[in-house]
Amino acid sequence: MSKTPEALLAWGREVLASQPFSVLLGAELHALSRGQAELHLPMSPKLLQQHGFAHGGVVSYLADNALTYAGGAAMQVPVVTAEFKINYTRPAIGERLIARAKAMHVGSSQSVCTCEVFVVKEGVEKLCAVAQGTIARLPDAPQPRASQEAP
Amino acid sequence: MSKTPEALLAWGREVLASQPFSVLLGAELHALSRGQAELHLPMSPKLLQQHGFAHGGVVSYLADNALTYAGGAAMQVPVVTAEFKINYTRPAIGERLIARAKAMHVGSSQSVCTCEVFVVKEGVEKLCAVAQGTIARLPDAPQPRASQEAP
Amino acid sequence: MSKTPEALLAWGREVLASQPFSVLLGAELHALSRGQAELHLPMSPKLLQQHGFAHGGVVSYLADNALTYAGGAAMQVPVVTAEFKINYTRPAIGERLIARAKAMHVGSSQSVCTCEVFVVKEGVEKLCAVAQGTIARLPDAPQPRASQEAP
Amino acid sequence: MSKTPEALLAWGREVLASQPFSVLLGAELHALSRGQAELHLPMSPKLLQQHGFAHGGVVSYLADNALTYAGGAAMQVPVVTAEFKINYTRPAIGERLIARAKAMHVGSSQSVCTCEVFVVKEGVEKLCAVAQGTIARLPDAPQPRASQEAP
């Protein structure tokens, strides 16, 4: 049985709160539905590299995690990111990063998802990265029913 | 004029120390030479996800940064990662991550680099990710001579 | 000076006709505009692999070429595909492949483009691959003005 | 029971001969062993693009197929390429392309493989592309025993 939208978002936020690395960075789950996810990350000095931009690793963390949420919410089983690819399109200078991911194809054992990452500066969103990856059901996950612990 | 091996490593460590995000995570540059780099990351609770493994974003951060060092040390100009792709091959459970990257092709405006990431558990290294990406000269970087601030 | 839509499509078809490999496979350029391209490939027995599907190399050829057209039409200079990534989502069984690509970010020296490939069976389109890549200005291309020979 | 080296190569050549697209292009399987594959492609006019190089789609076909062979020979079950990424490092101008692929990680349901593609000109090999991808067991393939029809 699949979750209600509210239950899905609540569950997603619980998962995020249980990831020490996501807590360290300060990620926030703003939306989660069947095959779509929106993660935010308020910028802070600790997330920068030497030129004053968000470190590439911060942007790729957000893309990776958004891809996983989109795939996990689409498949409703415990999942992991098997692989992904990211193109950085602009230095991430601003107050906030927003990653929006969606499932392009949902199979029984994996999904293919895409993600756009925007940097928000003075209220204006600009695309700073584009990503694409494979979200895989955890190998030993029980078959078709929803799970407590995905993604 | 290109740097001596000692100068190259010293310079690389200075760059790493100037990246707040790398300091936050605790990355260490163990080796750097023309086209090759080795980055370590001692595991700590803050780097985990909810299943007790290193978060994928931690592994991809390390791969991304190692790729950048390999490309930057090969080209000896200020660089950024333009894009990369990573496949996770095994949950990263252990005391330490080690990323080893090398430049496969070095051009005047960009390099193509590959990277293997290992997780070390009880002294044994196991491959946990494989990455490949493009390291690009910063657009406004002065042409062929070495720079103080790469990668 | 940028081309009219008609001139852009006519030019794109000339380029395609000048690629022996595209002629061998039978690709057709159906649409081309600033940052968008649609390539078709009627299926034929020579394009298959041993299971009766279009060979992966056929699907990736079409995605690669569509990415190049989208990037080339966006930048209006001679370009090449520098790198791309493709996820196959379904066996390509049908009468025709359609690749639709668009430029997500257009810079002066490169563009980042994405592409969806559909297989058409009995008139119904189904997604069979998703791709993303970097389209780069040819290194020795003259700077900002449009060119006769892109992409 | 796994195949002898001779049987593996003979089987691989049979598979190649059964792929119409590989026959059309003229690919030759020169070596195949547990987790490693070498594919050759003699250059011919039909494989070119408009600048006189091998078309990118030709290079990516060869990389894709070599990845599949390396993964299929490592797993010894019927497989497909689930996804891959390729960086082109140099225009492919020469008499022959050689793709050498190897399995970096072999799991029960998929392998991660890497590939280098060289162009041979006047007897000298030069790297023209680097690729990395996931080779997946065909969904409905019988579990652990070797198969007649992989990859």
C-alpha cells in the first residue's frame, strides 16, 4: 500500500534526520511525491571551497540525495544510488541551493532519475548543475511492498 | 616552470586547507604528482548515512576532489571539475577512505581523469567506487604558465 | 548573425548528409531550433543486436548526435561532443527511434545538453534511453560569430 | 562451470557474428577472458563524420560493446549495458580503433567496467576515448550458471 503525500514527506524527513552527514550539511526536504523530490541546502561558510563558491562536493551531495529520494519515492522500497553523473554549469554563489529530481523511468529493481540544481541569489534561481543517475533497490530488500526505511 | 614534487604537495595541502568544506570533512592529501593524486578521509560518525555507511555524498566528494587534484597537478593551472560520473561498487564501511586519481589525457584547456575509491577496513583496502570526469582550466586563467592557486 | 529557423534546419540536414556514418544508419533531422533538436532513425534489420532489439550503439549514436545538434544550434559555432552519459531504460523494439535533445546551459565555450530517446511501436512512443553530455566548441573555431559548418 | 579461454573467445565471436549492427560496422573480437575484452574496428569511409574522423557514435559503439563483453565474460550470464559514460579525448583519425575493457567490480547482478579506446595511426596507438559503465544481468536470466547466449 502506498503512502499518502503527507506520510511520504514525513517519512522522507525522518530518513534525512537519521543521516548524520545530511544533518551536518543542513539539508532540508521541501517536497516529496511519487517520483519527485526537492531538497534545499542553505549556504554557510563551512560548505565553501577556496574561491568562495559552494564546494563541488556539496552540490553533488545534494544532487545525489535528491536523485535517491525521487527514485525511492517512486519505487517505495529501500534504495541506494548505484551511480550518477553531474555537470556543473555555473559557480554556486548564493544563499541557498535547491535540487529538484524526478524519476524518468521506474522499474522493479531500479529507476533512472534526473536532477537540476539551482543556486538562489537575491531571490533569483540559476541553474548550477544537472545530474542523472540510477537508483537501485537494496539487494536484500523485500519485493513489492513499501518499506519503513527507504530510501 | 613546473614545481618540484615537494613544492607540488605542499601547495596542494595549502589549497586543501583553504577549502572550508574539505576541512569540515577532514580530508588529507597524501600524495600529489604530475597527473596523480591520493586523498584520504578518516571515517567519523558525522560522515555516515542512516545505514551506518559513509554517505554517498562523502565518497563522491572525495572522488571529485581527487579528480580535480590529478587534473590540476597535470595541467598546473587553476582548474575546476566540469563534470564527473561515479559508480558505487560496495557500501563504504571501514576506518578510512582512499581516493587515487590519475590524468588519462591532458590537453591545454582540460584533462580527463579517472579515480578509484577504496574503503580500508582492518587494514584491507576494498574498491568502493570508480569515477571519471573532466577537469577544466578556469575560463579566465592565464594561459600556459603554472599558477599559485590551482586546482 | 543567427540563422532563420528554416536556414538552421536546412543547414543541419546538410551537415547530416555529409556524415557518412549517419547516412549509413539512416538518421533524419526532423527539427532544429536554438538549443533543441529532434533526430529520427527508422529501424532496419542491420541496426539490431542478437536479441532483435536496436543495438545499444545505435541508440547511443542517436543520443550523441542529437546532443551535438542541440548544443551546436544553441551556440551556432562548430562543435563536438566532448563527453556524454546514457542510461538505457527499455529494449528498443519498434519501427522508429526518436531522440529529442535540448540545451540546459549554454556557455561561450561549451553547452550542457540532455536528451530523451523514444522507441515508437505501433504509433506509441516509449522512453528507451536518457542521456546528458557536454558539447564543446571546436578548439580552433573562430570566437563568437556563427559558422557555416557546425555542429 | 566456467568456459576455457578458447571456448570463451569462440563463444564471444559467435555472439558478435549474430549482431547485425556489429557486422555492419566490421567489429572484430581479438581477446576475451574473465573480465577483460579487446575489440577492434578497422576504419572505413562509412564510419566517418563530416570532418574525416570516426564518428563519435562509432567510438561509443565500440566502447559500449567492449564494456558489455568484459562484464559478460566476468559474470558468465546474459547481460546488457545498463548505462555508460564516455569522454572523447582526441579525434579518431587512423586505420583502426581498439577498445580494451575490464571489469573493475563484479557482483551477482551487475558489474562495473571501464574501457580505453585507442586509435591506431601508422602503427602508433593513441588514446581517443575513456568510458565507464554498468553491465547488468538480463532481468530474467537464470541465476548462477553460465549461459549460452551472453553477453
